[in-house]
Amino acid sequence: MSASFFFGVEVFMNGLMAGVMYSLVALGFVLIFKASGIFNYAQGVMALFAAQTLVGLQTGLVPFSHLINAVFGTEVHHFGWNIPTVFAILLTILIMIVFAILVEKLVLKHLVNQEPIILFMATIGLAYFMEGFGDLMWGSEIKTLDIGIPQGGNIWVEEATAGLGGEDFFGFYLDTLDIYATVIAIALVTALVLFSQYTKTGRALRAVADDHQAALSVGISLRTIWVIVWSIAGFVALVAGAMWGAKSGVQFSLSLIALKALPVLMLGGFTSIPGAIVGGLIIGVGEKMFEFLIGAPFLGGATENWFAYMLALLFLVFRPQGLFGEKIIERV
Amino acid sequence: MKLKTATAVALAAILGASPALADMVFPSLSYRTGPYAANGIPFADGYADYFTLINERDGGIGGVPIRLIECETGYNTEKGVECYESTKGEGSLVYQPLSTGITYQLIPKTAADGIPLHTMGYGRTSAANGKVFNNVFNYPANYWNGASAIVNHMLEENDGDVKGKTLALVYHNSAYGKEPIRTLEELSEKHGFELKLLAVDHPGQEQKSQWLTIRRERPDYVAMYGWGVMNATAIQEAANIRYPMENFIGIWWSGSENDVRPVGAKANGYKALNFHGVGDDYPLYDDLKEHVYDAGKAAGAGDQAGTVLYNRGVYAAMLAVEAAKNAQAIHDTKEITPQQMRDGMEALEMTEEKMAELGMPNFGPSFKVSCENHGGPGLVSVNQWDAEAGKWNVISDYSESDMEVVQPLIDEDSAAYAAENGIEESCS
């Protein structure tokens, strides 16, 4: 087979890997929407905040150092120690749980029984608050995140497949970081599915997702469930933030990865965890193959975002609930 | 009687004293928040610190103190225009919008208000034609000079012959990113190299397709016109596919510490263009330390000194101060108007001697602005990142771009703008 065929296969595989990265972001949206009907606009900023916190703790940055220095005229920036990555991750998870509790206490508690659009607006406010708060806490400079996952083309894959398509084919390129991200995503989804199917809390989450009133009537605490869901979404945000942050540094633009999740959600459905994964893979492969076959050769390139949203639009027309979403029929 | 005497003495003192000079107002349209804050902060700090130095050390420009008005744009065009509208009435002498989008909005506004605009290394390239854009200046270099400098560097490395070579341009899919395409097309025709265009969607965090293409087609050189996260991502992807970093050259907006540090050691050897010095090994920094940093008057957190973008802010402020001095001399007045500032900018000449006098020897190229040429000769140097030392090294002199190719493009584009807007070419 010709080198062109194998290049196509390479693009396909890289599309799958990119799709996994999109799915990681989309998962956070799905979890919160499924349990509370809230489209959490702040999910991207949560990923940024989690990654900022992780790198800040890891490298021993003093939180709010700019503020402290401005107020007290001090010159403190670092504690002078580095925390091992595992402990930094655990501490970050703890901070994301505290964040979830605060969101529930300060925002959601006061908006019970409000229209979904009100809750959505509240998450927009939360996103802007978190943007500023994150910068104030950790500074807005670009930070390098090293969580011990190697980056770059996987040499083993490259050497094992070199020459498949003749001497013009140099072997498949697969980024080692993407391979790790795929394994982590599989583990994450498996854990989430097992949690929601086989634990008492998981069943309570599903009950709340199905019917708030019915869940309340059997004694499930809606507020506790919200804290748990936002904590899990915070953990997912940390995973997404760490993976994307390791690729291009922890910086403000990390919050914009949410843009990549939207078409995935439209495609996979807002209420399905497997939908977020399958949606991500379809978007990832679709946009990469379109760019490879049509976009770059005939349309001047940079068609990926356009294609992802076009595909999502098509799904909205023909299957508004997405591939795996719940079809809601309201009869008058 | 005593009261009368005291009043008379006070009145005499007031009348006898020399009249107080008004401040010289320099607005700073900064972006310390938003997606590009990491790049906006060092520039804004450098810009502010230089003006503080002039106030603290020299008592202002010709004895007139400088008042800096900082307005936060968040790199957002609408906010930038709001900043302009809210500060122009303060007697603002020159605007440096720090965004190509804001620049395009301000070109007609500043022309109507008679306030000069300095877009150093960005904005509308054809504004270099001062006969059409009377109020706009983009010295010492513009985007098309940058494109030419990249090709000049290729020529230097290949003994003047790049026939048959391939140059891939990885560019931000926006008006800014597309700026060099026409120039590179002309240059590819002239020198016989093949040009491959690879657009990257905003914000540029996902570039797998573009770098798989580069891996497949193996161009001899890759040029980049990127900004923000796109830069670090591109350099990371280049490292991932093991593209030789010494053949990867970015424009000056893709050549700060923020772009290479996230990639770590693998960014070693990456090159970027520049039109000013790097680091803090200049006598000027001794003055900044004495009068600004140690005096606790540094802008922001005071931790940006010597970075590429901080130096760019310092350089921009220095050029503004020199133009203001020119304006004072030309019009024989301490208190200058924006229109007089414009005249000062048009008469600006930077020489090696002047730079040395300012404590910035070889910090920037020598150039002369004229009515016909508001852009200067486009002298650009090449910097290279040393990852181990964590610093940029200047690896070439400031060299001229190919004005044979660039000038006709400037003339053509500015003539089209003049025709569209009913402007008659003239030197005021």
C-alpha cells in the first residue's frame, strides 16, 4: 500500500487521540448537566484553575503573593520547596472539593428551583470570578507543568511501523502524552461508570439526574449530591487541565478548551458519559480527516473548528438529543 | 497692615513664579488581564518604568513631567476603542494600541483627532507610507520586513541560494497571521523556493494536523506568525516531531520567554526575529535599578526586567520620549501638542551615538523616519534561544530587509487605502 494510505491512517489515529483529549473536557460538562441540569459555563475555567493550583503547589508558589507583596511591601514568591507530584495532585483534589462546597453554599443553594437559564447565568459569573481569582492566587504568567508524562513521538511505534508504506513513510507518529491521556481517560470513564452503577452515592446521583423531586421525597439530599457532582467535575477538570497544560503550559488559554467540548456535547448528548467519549472520538477523527483530505488541500486549511461545529449542527438538526442523549418529550 | 503685607507678598510670589508646566500625557493601552496577559504585563511594565525613570532622573522631558495613563484593554478591540475615547481628551500625545485589531479601529479616529499612532512591529503594514498615513508610524520594522528577514536568514545560511528549498509558514488564521503571505509569495518567486502555507485556528492549542503535515513533507525551514498559546504549542509540536529547531524561525511576536519556557530543554535552538536588544546588560538598567526598582517605583510586580517583551516596552517608551524631545526642539516649546508630537516622530533619527548616550548601545537599529517613510528601513536581527542558560542570544546584526520587494507592496496597499478613503498623498 502507498505511503499516502498510511499517512491517512496516521491522521485517523491522531484524530482518535485528539478526540480523547476533547472528551476529557466534555466529561466535566456531562457530569454536572446530568445531575443538576446546569450547563456549567465555568468548566473550562475550572480546568485552568485546577492546573494552576497543581503547578502552584508542585513548585511551591506562595498563593496571592502579588497581593501580599503589594499590601505589606514584602518580596515573597516561593516557599522554597517543591511538593512531589502525587501529593500536589491530592492537595489539588482537596482544593477542588472545597471549591465545590463553596459553590454549593454560596451560589447553588440560593438558586434552588430557579430556571435553568438563571443557573447558567450564575455559572457565567462564576467563570469570570474564577478567571480573576486564579490569576490573583497564582499569577498570570505562563507556567510549565511537569507531571512526569513524557512528550513527543513514540519512538517504539515509529520504528515498528517505519517502511510500511515504502521509504517515504517514516513510521506512525503517535504522541506519548496522547497515549497516556487515552489510558487515563479509559480508567476515568470506567471508574465513573462503576461509581454510578455500583455505589450507593452513584445510585443517588442517578436518582437525582432522573427526577429531583422524586429523589428528594426518598430522602436524598440534593445539596450533598451537588457537592459530590461538582467535586467529581473538579477532579475531571484537573485531569483535563493537567493533560492540556502539560502540552502547552498552564496559561489563560487553557480555559478556552471548553470551546472544543461544545461540539462533542452536541454530538454525544449532554447527559451521557459514553456519549462524551464517542462524541469526542467522532469529532477528533472527523475534523482531522476533513482537514487532511479536503480542508488543507482545497480550502486553505484551518477547517477543524469549522468542521466540528458543522457536524454538531447537522446532529442538532437530525438528532437534537445527540447520539446518546435522552429524548425528552413534553406533552401538553 | 500685617495681613495686607502678607497678602501682597503671597500675590507677588504667585505672580513672580514661573508658570507651572502641564504634564505630558502618554496613554498606555495595556492588557494585564485576559488570554494574553502574560505577554501584555511585561510590555506595560517596561513602558511605564522607562517613563518613571525619565521623571525621576531627568525631571521629565525637557523639565515637563510625564503622566502615564494606563487603560486596560484585555486585548479586546472594543475595550481598546473605549480606552482611546476616554483618554484622548486628557491631551494624549501618542497612542500605542498594542493590538492589530485596535490599530485598525484607531487609524481613522486618530487621523480625525490629529493624534499620532505608533504601531511598532504590528498594525497596518502599509502605514509605513507616511504620505497616505500622515498620523501613523510603524518604525522600526513591520510584518513584511519580518517576512523578508526570515528569507534573508535562509539565504545567509545557504550561501545566497535557496532555490529548491521549502519554507512552511505556520500562521495564526487571522488578519495578523496572513500579513506575510503576499511578501513571502513574492520572495518565493524571486528566489525560487517553495512556499507551503499552514493556517492554525485561534487560539492554537490544537495543531496536530499542521505538524503532521510538516512531518510528512519535511520543509527545510518553518516560519511562524503566531501569538499567545499558539507559539508554545507550535514549538512543543516541532519538538515532538523532532523538527530541527535551528530551522524554525518566528516573527518577533513569537519570540519571548513565554513561548519557549513551557517547552523546556527541547526548545533549545529555536530562533525568532527581533528589532531591539535582549537581556539587561545595558547601562540604562543601572539607572533603572537606581531610580525605579530600588526606589520601589517599578510597575507591576517588578519581576519582568530584561525579558524580551519588557525590553520592547522600554524601547517603545524611549522612542516616544526621543520624538517628544524632537517636537520640543522643532517647535521651540516645552508643552507640545499631539500634532507637534507627530512632527517630532516624523523627524526622528536614531543613531548608534544617540543610543549609546541613552545607555542603550546597540539596543536598537539606526534608522531615520521621514514623511515618505514612517516605517524606517526595516532593520531586523535574529535571536536564538539557549534553553540551558534560559536566555535569548542575538546571533545576527540588524540587517535590512528586501525593500525592492517590500516597498512596492507598501505602495500598492497604501494607494488602495488612499483610493478607498479619498485621501490625497501629501507630505504635511
